[in-house]
Amino acid sequence: MNEPWAAGDRAVVYHNCRVRALCDQDQPANALAVQAGRVQWVGCEDDLGAGNWRRVDLGGAVVIPALGDAHTHLLWYALLRRRVDLRGATSEPDAASRVASYAADHPGSGWIQGSGWNENTWDVTRLPSRLSLDTVCPGRPVVLSRADGHMVWTNSVALQAAGITSTTPDPAGGQVDRDQGGEPTGILRDRAADPVRDRVPPPTLAERVAALREVQPELLSYGLVSLHTMEGRDTLEALQELRQGGDLRPRVLVLPPIALRPELEAIGLRPGFGDDHLRLGQLKLFVDGSLGSRTAWMLEDFCGEAGSRGLAMLEQAELVGLLDEAHLAGWPCAIHAIGDAANRHVLEALADVPRAPGPLPDRIEHVQCIRPEDAMRLSAQGVVASMQPVHVASDWRVSDRLWGERSRQSYAWQMLARAGAVLAFGSDAPVESINPWLGLQVAVTRQDLEGQPARGWYPEQRLSPREALSGFTSGVAAAAGEAGQGRLVAGARADFLVLEDDPLTMDPRALATISPLATYVDGVKVWTRTD
């Protein structure tokens, strides 16, 4: 019989495997043909016949499309590996002791940076104070980002360096927390943290490139080959350095802040500029803050907090103006919206402006609380819901406490899927672990990694393993304007994983334990477990 793919470079046929193509009409398949970086054929080995191809026996392993992450802060994550990591800290003293240890190991007078603290997981759920940092690090400025990035914890030296005192007014879209005497506590919310962040010396290009190079084996070990990063100039420059040197293994879509648009356009850059491994995506902007910081913009008060409905970072007219200007210039947008008010106002604003041309869609980042009628509107307007299932593991108790009955409409994956919305899944790393298998398990179980709550948190919002995997594969591709990718079908990129376990049939409570045997990009093996 004739070869079922085009002539050209010699094809490789991976056989004796179970192929999960994740396409609309999966057929049983135990062989996959790859040629010139593309999938050429998927089917049953008996249909191959004789031909000029190289065979690779996968020993009964499972083959699935490689995974993506639609929402990371990649450079931040890479640099965190070189800074104070406060994830998993159990209390304010525990976090402060980590700062003390870092300072002892890195002597000098420069800034100490870190992130990952979350008072909602501490023994005492109370916001920390500058005083504990003053005790362990009295002479050096310290700035520590909360896990969600919407709050920083600083010491007195950092506050002094930024000129923040008892008379400093709260900026629009931010808040300086104060004690009973009116003095700053060291907690700065959202834009109130900008004066401190502006004082921190930025990492050099060499430091950024080295950090991104070092993190790549970890990403590939999870099977992550497509990442969207919500970062700007510094990240783009470092990634370009890696790309030019042939050292960029995953595919990266950079979503720069909307404030960078004039600079990008001044040098002729537009959305989609780049290649298969490094490309410009949508413009990123913020409409509200976060749940844990109580700055998510809500239609009704936070539970037990009369008059508190979070922070609206943009007035509606300003939001419409920004979106209108961006779209007219050809830029679709990725809009951070957590609360139900934020999501409603974003959808209303998008309805008032013309759509941007090109394949890249508008997207809402997080969509953590949304009313059913707005879920229908999101789908009808063709907006991608870029969500992070792993947040449920950290947030379900906080959501119940602060949003109460509204939690029924929170992290509402199944409601959005039924409405016809495209779900693109990610991690928000380093806010959460970048390991996608953790998010996959949470999406299917609606439980944290300790198995709580026992019956799942609003279990009607669970996804099937296939639906959840699609969020990390074809959903990520759709959010990048790459319809047809993220599946193992003829013509698609040959990005795939070789697994011991079948995520579609195994116990969902064990999905987080999956570790690929091998990761392929463009048909080339870029990582194996023995590396």
C-alpha cells in the first residue's frame, strides 16, 4: 500500500503505544507517524504496511499531546529560584526566618527579594508586619510579594527608600495599610507597592538569560512545551537572546503590558510577530486585584465586610478607551478580572468596541467569579476564559469565607464549558506551582491535594479528564490564536509526551503524580526521565 503521508524526509513511526489524540472524534490508535516536525498520520499499526520509515517501539506507553500553560510569569518564576521562596511557610515567624537565612547566605547591603507568602495558609491568618522583618533584617531593604502578586510585605528600610510615610496618600488602585497610629504596617496593596518596586534594581540581561535557561529542564520534565507569559520588555529581551542562541526549547507567547504598546509600535512590532518558538501575543491589562487580598471587584460586599467590594483599577470609560485604542491598532487584549463585577464590566466594555483583526482572541485572565448570564455572554462574544484550576486547591476555603454562596459561581469550569466558552488552563506561576498535573487533578476532582473537601468543592463544576486535558492542550493553543494545534492530528506540530499512565482512565486522585517518560517538540526528543 502507499505511504499515508507525503514524501520527503524519512518519517519516524512510533508504534506499540496507545495514542490519545484529543481530537473531536478519537479513533483507536496504536501508532503515530512524524515527519519534518509535523504529525503525518495517526492510526492502527496494521494499516501501515511496508515503507521507508524508521520504527520506534514505545513498549505500550501512552502518547498524548504536549501540555501548555496559558498564564505564567515565566521570568519571575525563573528568578524566584534565586530569591527567597516563601511558598509553604507556615507562619510569619517562619517566613521571617527564611529571610534571615537568605540574608546570612547572601551578605551585603542590596535589596532582598522574595515571594510566595500567603497568610491564609498560616497558623494565624493575620497579615504580617514590617516589625518582624526589621528584627531579622534591620539594615537592608526587603520586599516580599504575596503569592498572588497583589500585595507586598516590606520592612522599614524599604518604606523609607520609597518615601512611604504616615502622610503618603493611597494611590488610585492601591492601598497603604496602616496601624492604629496611622503608620504604614509594611503591607502595600496593588499600585501602592509601585514606589517600592521602582526602587529595586532590575536583574541584568545575563542574570535573566541564565535564570530562564536554568528553568527549562524543569518545564520540559512536566511536559510543558507551550507557555504564555504575562511580562514585558525584560522578559522579551532575555527570551530573544535564548532564541538567537538556539537555546529556547519551549514555545513562548509573550503578552506585554498595555502601557508598552506605543514603544512596541514605534519599532514596528505587532501581535503575532515572531516565530513558532517566540511570538508576541495580546496586550495585558488589569481591571481588579485578587480574592486573597480582598481587592477583587465584586457586585456585592465581601462577606462580613460591609461596604467592601474590592478595587476597580479602571473606570469603565477608561477601560473602553484602552480597549478601543488597542483594537483599532490591531491588538487584542488579555484582561485580568477576578470578581463578578470585574468580569461583567470587561464583557460590557468588549461589547462596545470593534474586534481586533487577526487570529488572536481577546481573553479574560482568571474569571474566578462570574454570574451565569455573564458566562453566556463571554461565550457569545468569543472571549477565551484563561483560568488556573490549581487555584481552587489554595482558595476554596478563602472563597467560602469571603464570597459565601457566590462560591457556587466561582472557578465555574463546567458552567463555562456548557455555555460554549473556550477554556485555556494555566498555573499563574509562581503564584502556584507550574506543574500542570496538579492543576489537572484539581480540575477533575475539585479537591485540594489533601483530598478536601471529601466530596469535592461544588462538584457539579468538575471536568472530565478529557475536558481538563483539552484545557491544557488545544485550549492553550486557541488562546494563542493557533486553532488546530494541541491535538495529535495530521498537519499539527509534533509536540507530544510519552507516559506510563493513561490520564483518561487512571484514578483522578493520582493525576498529580504523573511524570512523563519523554517530551518531544517538533518531533525531537528534548527531555527524558533519565536526563
